[in-house]
Amino acid sequence: MTLLEDKNAVYLFTAYGVFLGGLAVYCVSLWLRRRNLDRDEELLHQIEEEEREKRK
């Protein structure tokens, strides 16, 4: 009997699919958070620079 003939193979592939899908969602979430943090950091640098120019 091969793996594809086994009755439980569907559960195995489903479990792998769920795991890999969750991992993909987690990686996309981390990427989006990092992108937003980079944008916030750039905005803070701009505000900081404007404050320095006002003081002069």
C-alpha cells in the first residue's frame, strides 16, 4: 500500500496544508508589521527634523 492509497492520507495532507497556510499568514503578518514600523520610523524622523528646523 502506498501513501496515496492510505485512507488517512487525506488527513495528513490537510494537516500539512493547514500548517503551511498558517505559517504563510504569520509571515505575511510579520512583513506587514515591519513595513508599518518602517513607515512610522520615517515619519518620526521627518517630525524630528521639522522640530530641529523650527528651533533654529
